[in-house]
Amino acid sequence: MAEDVFVYFVKLPEGIDECVTPCADGNYTVYIDERLTDEERRQAYSHALRHIRYGHFDADCKLSVQEMEYEAHYG
């Protein structure tokens, strides 16, 4: 991956482990819930990176949210 990924640990709403925001410059910001354990943080970061790697934020991505989540979990 050529993109830069910036990571911040913040308090996210209950049940949300991470959130990815694509930036206009082609980079990404990943927000990870600060309440997670170290292992859960690693898993959340890996999950976010899979969304980026599989192009889920690309304008031409035609997958449904369910398909994207399946791919990010099991792809």
C-alpha cells in the first residue's frame, strides 16, 4: 500500500471498534476505540487496513456494506 495511514485512539460510540476516513490526498485516517485492549486494537487496525487494501473507499466500489464487511472479515 502506498497510502499513508494515520491512527488516532479516541472514544468511539459503543459497539464501534474502528472508523476509517479517506482523505482527499489519498491517505487515510483510522480512529480506534481507546477502550479496546491491545489485542483488540491490533485486530481493529488490521480490519481497517483490509477495507483500505480491498478498495472499499474507492469511488468505483460497487459492493454493499454487507459484502464489504464480509470481505474485510474473511476475504
